[in-house]
Amino acid sequence: MLHDIDIFKSTGFPGKGAVVEEIRLVKVHSTETEALKEYIEALYRLDEDYDSIVNIEEGVKSLMRNEMLATAYFIKRGDERVGYVILTRYHAVERGGLTIYIDELYVASRKRRSGIGRAIMEQIIEIARAQSAKALWVQFEPYNSAAEAFFQSQGFKSSSYKNFEFPL
């Protein structure tokens, strides 16, 4: 079971005399699903993933019912929500056990390039280590060069796997 993660402080890039705001992950509670859906819709609009928008309602309901499988967190800077992340857990024999999939990671456009992603990635890695995960895994659209550059800067390596899916 995951708990709220709020003990990590951002080092950020404050200028002289600037106050460093705390950047933290806070677990999404069932009373906050409407706010989560708004962030998910913003991500899907940004990625032009219009087909997936129809699945948001049921996807969020399923997410909130299956905490052992996946957990959603709001990304907060100080008291302000600035994005969200969904971490999904699965077993992978070839990786030696538990793998945590970063299903979605979104920082509001106006808050990007300010160190939030890096601070949150540190927290995601700590969550994975606390659960004895063997690997973190992420995927993104081929055209999303910003996501590719970000994950590479965080030490992620490209894999040789091709992904296929079979909708049910």
C-alpha cells in the first residue's frame, strides 16, 4: 500500500533570495476524481489523444478501485496542484520481479521547465525502491521529443521491445 509522499523538498533553481517551494506527490483521494479527470483531459488534449478521452470516466473509476494495481498522485508545488502522475505495478519475469510503469506523467504547460519533473522523478524512484521494484518503465508517443529528452536526462534507456495492444 502506498502512502502520501510529502517529505521530499525540491532543490529547484531559486535565484538569490528566492524561496524554495516544496514539490511533492500527494495521493489522489476518491473525493478528488473530478480534478484528476480535468488533468487527464488536459494531457490527452495536449497529446491529441482524442480517442482515449472517451475512456477517462471508466478509467478513473477503475484506478480508484484498484489501489494495489495502480496509484494516482497529484503533483503539488507548495499548495498548488501543478500536475499528476499514475504509477502502475506489474510483475515482469525478465526484470526479476516488480516493475513500476509510469502510466501518465503530466505537468501543466505553464509550470514546465522549472525543475518539477526532475523533483517528481526523484520521488517516483524513491517510491519504486521502497516497494523493492526492479525497474521503472515508461512509454510515450514517437513524436514527443520533449518526453524523450526528459526521460533520457533522468537516466532511462531505450528498449528494443515493440509494443502491441489488443483492445477488448
